Amino acid sequence: MLNPFTTLKTKTWERLLSESCLDAEVLAQFIDIDSDMVSPVIEKYPMRINPYFLSLIQKKGDPIWKQCVPDIRELEDHEALTADPLFEEPQSPTPGLIHRYPDRVVFMVSNQCAVYCRHCMRKRRVGEKYGISADTIERGIAYIQSDPAIRDVILSGGDPLLLADDKIEELLTRIDKIPHVDMIRIHTRVPCTLPQRITNDLVSVLKQVAPVYVNIQFNHPNEITFQSSQACDMLADAGIPLGSQTVLLKGVNDDPGVMMRLMRCLLKIRVRPYYLHHGDPVKGTGHFRTTIKKGLEIMHHLRGRLSGMGVPYYMIDLPKGGGKVPLLPEYLVKSDLRDLKVRNFEGKIFDYPGAG
């Protein structure tokens, strides 16, 4: 196994990314895996683990391992899990752009990530097989320009911050010039999974357009290292508001003590806990899904023991395009903690599959 930070200090983010493990044989040189078990998973769901994130693994099966090392359980069939349970594709008026709420869009501008998380909500479209092109970018911008109701543009993917600095600058500048757009959000894992990407040049680009908000996915306290803390410091020092959208993951952070430590660590590095997402019912991620009861227990533990600034909203994203709702009593119409009936912001009722 790699020794953390011994061979990484002098390498640029581009080099670290280029040295990522993409197949089982390479990964087996660094950690103890059964290549015959891992390879079939990679054939369906690509793997990428860059050397930095790989160095955070402390032992087999630990929380970092579970998030990035392919697991044969990803190939299991679960009747309640589908490739696109949130109906992103039907809500895409143009390729790579999702328009679910009237005033905001999710604009997928990259198909690459520094780590291909095994719990990814978009497992169906990860990596090279899903194309983001100059044409899809142009069509997305044209769509945003055409609808004056759109005030909030969320850049996602893939990871937007894996684009080159000049591409990010061009994209932000063009969107910022659209009169009815009030704010731009960037959803990224880069400060967590490849913090070397946060450079002075990148920060200068992000500072040119305001307001830009950066939401990061941190899932475990072990992800908050000197490097990731430094990356967040650089962004916060530049006046860029930072939030975290943690995903509740079985065997990773489904423990009140672990979640408490994570939220406290986030506050220390000036990242405001925003959402705690219940795992979406995405095909290939069933082994990560917890029960609703477990999520509610964790939230109960956080309240009163942690500053209100550190308590996120516990959110579920409703299937069939119902949108996100906080899991609060007034939203629950019926629950046996396995299957829910949930009312969304429009008053519509949706079935939501529970877990275990």
C-alpha cells in the first residue's frame, strides 16, 4: 500500500490524475484485491483512483476503500434500483442539461472525475463512454439564454473542476453574461479527492465571477487531510462560499459518532454542512443504502450536540423527478421505515423505496 504523502508532494494534479489506477492489475500492485472479482465490475462501471486518494486507504475495507475500490456487489440486481431513478434523462431538454425546477438547471460540463466513486448517482454515465462535447456545451448555454426563468446554474458532471483553467474561465464568463442568471454553483469532489487541483491560478479564475458557490462532497473524517484543508482554505480565503453535500453510506459514515466528527471537521475548515443525502436508489449502489430509520437516528444525535451551523438537512431525492425534500415530519404522509409516501414541494405524492 502507498505511504501517504511520501511520493505525492512534488507532483502536479495533472500528473497525479494521469497516474490513476484504471484497471485491476494496476490496482493490485498497491492494495490487496482479487483481480478476478474486481475486473468484471470495472467492465460495467469504470474505475479511477488517483494516487492521492489511494494513499488515504489505511486498511482493507476501510471507509476510503469502500468509496473507491470496485465491489462485486455492484453487479447485483435489486428490483427497487434503476439506472436513472431520478428521471434525469426525461428532464433533459438538451443533452447534458437537467431542468427539474423552474428557476435552476444542472449543467453537466465534464465526464471525468478524480475518483470514480462507487456510490455515484450517475454510474450510468461515468467516464469516457459518456460524451461531453463542444456542441453539448453550446446547446446548454443556448438553452439557459433562452429561458429567463433560470436564475441558478449548477455546474456538475463528472467534475467541472477537472476542466482546464481556460475552459472553466470561458464557461463561467459566458454564463455570467446571461442577464437573468443570478448565481453559479459548482458541484465538485476535487478539494476532497484531488486537492492538488486547487491552485492559485484556478482560484483566480473562480474569483472573477461572483457569486460562485462551491459545494463539495466530503463523506468521512479521514478525507479531511492537510492537503484538503489547504485547498478549502485557498477557496475560502478568496471569498468563495463553501458547502458540503455528504452522502449517507452504509459502512462508511452511517454512525452517529463518525458523522459528528465529520461535521465538526468541516466547520473547522470553513465548509458549511449543507445536505446529508440519503443514498439514491441507483442500480449498482444497493450495498451502500441505509435505512431511513438510521438516517433519522443520526440526525437526532447531531441536534443538540452540535452547533446548528453544523447540522445539515437530511434530504431524499424523490424518484420520477419529484425533486429533493428534507425528511421532516410534515413531509411524511406514511412510513413503515422501509417504504415511504412523500409529499414534494408541489404537493404531489411520490412512493420512495426504503432499504433493508
